[in-house]
Amino acid sequence: MDKILEGLISSAHTLPVKKAIVKKVVEAAEKDVAAEECRALFAATTRLILLGEDPFQKQVGFQVLEAYARYHRSAFEAFFTKDFVLGLLQQGYEQLDHKDPAVVDYIHCGLRLLISCPAVLELFAVVQVEVLRMVCERPGPAACARLASLLSDFVQCVPRDKGGVLFCQQLVRTIGYFHCLANQEQELGEYVAQVTKVSTLLQNIWKAEPATLLPSLQEVFAIISSTDPAFEPSIALASLVQYIPVQMITVLIKSLTTDQNVKDANMTKALCRMIDWLSWPLAQHVDTWVIALLKGLAAVQKFTILIDVTLLKIELVFNRLWYPIVRPGALAVLSHMLLSFQHSPEAFHLVIPHVVHLVQSLQADGLPTSKAFLLQFSELVHCMMYQYSGFPDLYDHILEAIKDLPKPSEEKIKLVLNQSAWTSQSNSFASGPLRQVGKSETGKTGLVNLGNTCFMNSILQTLFMATDFRRHVLSLRLNGCSTLMKKLQMLFAFLAHTQRAAYAPRNFLEVSRPPWFNAGSQQDCSEYLRFLLDRLHEEEKTIQVLESNNPSVPTDAIDASGKEASAPTSPEEGEAPAPKVDDNDRRTLIERTFGGKLVTGIRCTHCDCVSEKEEPFTDLSLAFCPSRGATKSNESKSDESKVVCQGSVNGGSETPMPGTKDQSGHVHGLPENNEPPLTVPDLVDYFLAPEILDKDNAYFCGKCGSLRRAERTLKVMSAPEYLILTLLRFAYDAKCHVRRKILDNVTIPPRLRLPVHRPSVTLPAPPLQPASSPPLVDSPESSENLAKKLKPSRRDEEVQSVLYVLSSVVMHSGVSSESGHYYSYGCDSTAEGDAVCQEDLSQGEQARQGPSGQGGGSSVPTSDWLLFNDSRVTFASFQSVQNITSRFPKDTAYVLMYRKQEVAGQASIKGPTASGIRQSAEPPLQKELLDAIIKDNKLYLQEQELNARTQALQAPSSSCSFRPNGSDDNNPPGSCGPSGGGGGGGGFNTISRLVF
């Protein structure tokens, strides 16, 4: 028989002859064969299997061995002993090394042939010990794959208990040494299949012995976090990720990111190598684990690691997008890395050169998977160009490439960016003092209270929420100047783009504080607003004069019209086109935004001569009606009853108000009892109502030459883009000689109509005054001066109702102007919502009217309202704005800002386009502003990381309890605790705080 096998090995026979000989040998196995002959046959087949030169010889050996072992089981049992197996595993076979895959295959076959024999149990014990030794010797992928097949078929050979833990750890480390040097597709496929077998073995062991899982994963991290330059772990470790239960993500990431023994260098290496795993073709959930680790590092403020890894690996991740098999995972990781890297455009700009080529390639192949990918990819690109606008030279070709793909809405982009920032990651992994307050979920930035500076913070947030004003300020070209407008522009840029939860406006406070304001003392926010707007206006006027007197002065110091001094460039992603401003319009930005014109007229009732004076205004100060506010304030215009003759002022309705005249001249009487609450339109009506000047307050008529009874009227001749209303709540108490606060609740309508007058025809010049007429003389009793002109009354006038929508409300919490707290509500309006159909208004406003016809219902989307309380910014609703005083009596509306809204089909006196204020999108950040924000964002990330490390060292000896923020139903927004601001529960028995 030995000679027959030797003949098979010989190359003298052809393949058909060899197959015929094998058939005869296998058939001869059924006959009785002497034990010695069987032993010799088993030795010959073993040699053929282990030393065969080609697959055919090995196949013949296995066929003959299986045939004779089946019919001569006892003889094979005597041949295949534990000593023989041990010798094979430890010493190999002749010149064959013991780590050769053929040895494992031969033992696998022998165990299968003896599975029903008792002696196999001894063999299991031997193999169980030897496989642990084998994996410690770092066999190659082929040998490990054969070993995995053996252990999968004979689980009795898998080491148990501590040996099982050690076996898994060593097998993981062995995988880390795998490397494939093949370039052929077939060889690569074999390598992947071998790795898959080994990782599947580990999965089966982890399922059977859960105690082995965590030590195995610890070994994985130890391998990939190694900083040894001579060792580069194999990406084959990625094959293990798909078998790790996803439920363990939180536990494992917490363990890694909070372990003080893990150095930054090790964590950086580990993260980089996990990102490399995206290249492994069959791995699942690699992207999930990479993103989880990125979020975990952000939650514990390890920003240095995130910055270094992102810049190092972002291009590699992008390149993985070219391969369909790993594209979904690569896109998920790329999206998170780019969207979270918001302090600088550096990472995005690294991949920009490759974007167009990728898009064009995927558009060309036309595959459904490519189309779906392009939709996601284009949304990512739009988000990044929105975040870092201002680079038209980089973005133009990208916009051209993706012009046919849908563009996400601005609201969606803001939501995605807000949720993705590093500073928005919930620090659920930390405990105690490690927890840090991240940026508000609203995406807005608060302002740090620098010591009784809530008066400034509330006004600045109100101006920032004036969308058109903010966009115009950010679009101004103020290069190289140090004006107040430049400081405001920088402040707005930080509020819009900083990653800080709250920004400290120290520089702006120093340059904008009125000289008479004592540092650290509470001040009047309305007074500060007037001073600020006046400073900005006068500053721009001064520069205009200097430019007109000296044309050589560089125009880039300030551009009053907001137009760019340099050559125009094509608008880029998210960039608003430059506002169109009439070159002859020399009005300042403040005039075009907040400026209106008010005409004060005095008509002598004796001779009907009218004296009129036109004055500009930036806000209207509204006194409380005497019939309602006399008990709390001595401020009143006259003891005479007032009659409105200028048209109804109401919250979006033309319904006549009580006490006003309709067009037919009938007066609607005020109810004698149960008067409804005051409304803002009531106060505006009272402000514009005629006033009788008589008795001690009689008017000196220049034409009559004596004191006469007269009627004084106020008319709005030009409506501002933003209407600022100040409620005069602080009245002087003559008895106590103090300024008291009027705590009346005032209903705030979401929409308001302001009557604005304009001439219907061109009036001729007034006739010259006769020589016999007495000269105009000022009288001490008269409020007029020489600047007033005497002219006929304008009878031919039109009264147009200009629609305004509520933009912001500044609240005062307290009972005195010298104490308390300011905070504000704001609605983020958009230019796209300017045009409101007149028909929609007429149909919808009836449903919005309150009981008094003042628009008590909310027509403003609740999701757009925000509450700004110094550093804290939270979501609010319009209902909370309207109901705040009823719930907290000390918290009252003080300054209101309304935004003019154009109604389709209705011409305005000075429409939005005429003013040049309206811009449809946020302007791109100028380089100077962008550089300052990038620098500060990096500084902030470093501060957060240092703070987190310091707190982590103190964590074991510290304890800290947290409670959720109270809702508006529990504490007033203006309070800083149970006794702050409005007095906690809204009662009157607590002392208002001076410093918040």
C-alpha cells in the first residue's frame, strides 16, 4: 500500500490514472487489513497530507485517511494519540513548522474522525492548552483562520475561565499583527475571508462567555492606543466592531473618555486608527463608534485631540467616499467631523479641492445609490458654506456643481449646526463638577452680566434681534477704524458665531456707557438706548462731513450706505446682495432704520392759524392715560378728555376703539365699569390724541398777539422701519419725592397699525404775512420757539395705516427705576416674511382679536420667540410675553420694538426698498471679523479643556448637586432665585436686588 501511495505522488502517472488508483485504494479499505499495515498506511497518508506538493496530493491523502479510519477506527485511535498530536502542535512534522496551517487542518480532520471515541476527550484537553500557546506566537491570518474553523467545530477545545479571557486577549492582539501584502483582488478576498473567520470565532466566544468581552475590548484599545513607532496595528481589528453590542457604546465611551490614566497621545492614536477602520470593507457600525468617541471627547472638553485628529484625518475620510462599499459610514463620519468643527473653516477648506470632482463623478454614473448620496452630501456642503461664508473664490465652482440639487432651508441649516457643535454635546459622561453648561439649545449666545449691566445686555440683544439692522451692521465695511459702530459690528459677529454660551461685552461697555452712568450701578435701559443710537448717528454724520470736506479721506473708514468699497463680487452661499441705497440719500443707518418724523401742530381756536414743527424721532415715549394711571402717576397731558381724530391705532384691526371716532364722526363711548386692560394701541392713541391748551397752559398766538385757547396735535409723517415704543412707567411722586413705577398690565398685540399722514396734493407756498401783522413772539407760557413756522393748516392729507409686527420686548422686573432687573424677549423675524397678503390679514385678524379687539391672540409663531436673560437664553412663546405681568406683577413691559411689515398690494410711504435696509440673508463675515472669532473660539476650546482637566482632578473630593432649571411658571424670568428680580412668586413683600 505504501508503494501505491508513493506511485500516486510520483509524476509518472497521468491524472486519470491517479484518480483510478485512488478509487481502488479507497474501495480496499473495506477489507480486513492488519494493524501494522493500517499504521503504515496512516503514516503514509499523514506524510502525503502534510508534505504534499500540490492540492491534489493533499486531497488524496485526506480521502485515503478518512476511508481507512472509518473502517479501522481502533487502529487510527492507536495511531492518532495525544502524544502524536502534542508533537505536531509543538514541533511540527519533519521540516514542516508547527505553525503551518496544514498541521491545524490535519488535526482538525483527526478530531472529526475520532469524535465518537472516548479517547477524543484527552485530545480536546491537549488542544485546549496548545491553542493558547499558538496564538501567543502570533500565527498568520491563514493559520488563525484554520484554527478558528477547528475551534468553531469543536468548542470543547476553546480555553475556559481565566484561560478563555487570556485566549481572547491574545487572539485580539494576534489580529492586530495581521497584514496583507497582496494586490490581487482574489488574494485580497482570501485575506478578508480569513479575518472574518477569526472575528466570528471571537463573536461566538463572547456570546458563550460574556465575561471575556470587556477584557477583549480593553485589549483592542491598548493595541490601537499604542504610541510605539515600530508597531502599526492592522485595520483588520475593524472586523471586531460589528460584533460589539451597540448598547455598550455609552458605557465604553464613558470609561475611555473619563479614565485619567489614558493620556492624550494614546487617545489621539486610538481615534486616528479607529478612523482608519473606515477602510475595512465588511465592517459594520465603525462609523457609529467613531462618532460616539468624537462626541464623548467633546463632552469632556478634549478639544485639542478633536482639532488635531480632524485636521489630520479629514482628507482620508473624504477619500473613502470614492468607494461605494464604505461610502455610507465615511459620509456619516465626515459629516460629524465637519459640522462639529465650527470654530474655524480650516477643516472644510482642506476638502474643498476634492468636492467638485467627486460630485461630477457621481452625477455621471447615474446609480440610484449615488443620487441618494449626493442629496446628503450637497446638504452637508450647503451647511458648511453657510457656516463659513465669505469665500466666493472657493465656493463658486462648488455652487455651480450642485446647483441642480435641492438646498436645505436656512432653519434646517441652523438646527443642524447648532446640534452638531462640540460645545453642544451633552456631558452625560461626567459627574459632579465635570458637568459644564454648554451653549443654549436655541443656538443663541447670551451676554455676561458685568455688574448691573443687564440694562445694556437687554438692549443689545434687542438690537441684535432686529434682523435687518443686524444684517446691515455686519455688512458695513469698517476696515481699520475704531468707531463705536465697529465695536457694535464686532459684538454682533460674536453673538452670531461664537461658540461660547455667553459673551462678555467688556470693550463695548467701556465705549458705549454714557459719561453720567456710574459703573456698577443700575441704569435706565431706555436712556441707554437713546444715548447709543444718538452716538452712532452723530458718529456717522461726522464721518460724512469729513469725507465731504476732504475727498482724499479713505472711504473704507466707514461706508454710511453699507456698500462695499472694493469691487463687487458675485454673491456666495448665504450671502445677501448689497442693499440698494439712493446715492443722494445721506441719512445715517440709524435714521434709515429707526428714524421717523413727527409733526407737532398748534391750532389757535380763535383765528384757526396753525403753527407746525417737524422733528425726527427714534422712539416714542408713551405716557399712561390719566383715567387709568392717575392713581399711580402724575404724568398726564391734560385734564381735558381726549378724542382721537387721526385714525384707529390697534393690534392689526381697523375696528374703532372705545373713545375714538369712526369715519362717520360718531364717538364710541368708553365703558363706565369693568374697563378692559390697557393695550399698547391705547397708549399710542393717547400719545397722538389732540390736547387742549387753556387757562394756565394757554398758547400765545402770534397772529392774535395774545394768549389763546389752542389745540395741540401730534402726527407721524414718516414711519420708521423699526418702531421703538417706551412705556413711561416711572412717575414722580410729589408727596414722597420719589420716582415710582406704574405696575399696570399692558396688553401687547403681536401686530400694530400706526396712522401715518402724508399730503394728498402738493400745497402752494403760504402767502406772505401782511405788514400790519404783529411779529411772532415767543412766550414763556408757550412751548413753541422761533424755529416754528406759521402756515395754513394742511386740510388735504391722507392717513395711511402702516402695519408693524412685534420684534422684541424689554421687561423690567422690580418696583423702582433705581433697582430691579432687565431682560428681553425677541422674535427672530426674517426678510422673507415681509410680504403679507392683505386678504390673509383681513381674514385672519378677526380670529386673532382679543376681547377688546386689540389682537390679544398670538399671530407670531411660538417657536421663534426667545428669552434673553443675561447669560441665559431659552425658548419662549408669545403667550409668555403677554401673560408675564399677570403672573409676576413686578415684571412689566418697558421698551417695545416693532418691525414694519409690507402688505402686498399696499404702497408704503417709505417702503422697505426705499430705505435700503432690508436684506434677505445673513451677510458673510468679513475676514477681520472671521479671524477674531476663530481666534477666540480656539481660546475658548482651550479654556474649556483646561477647566475640565482641573475639575477632573478635584472630582474625587468634591460633590455637586444639580437641579433642573425652573420653568417660567415657577419663577419669573427676571429673577435670579426665590427673591430676585420680580420677587420670586410675584408678591410685593420681597426686596428687589440691585446687583444680579
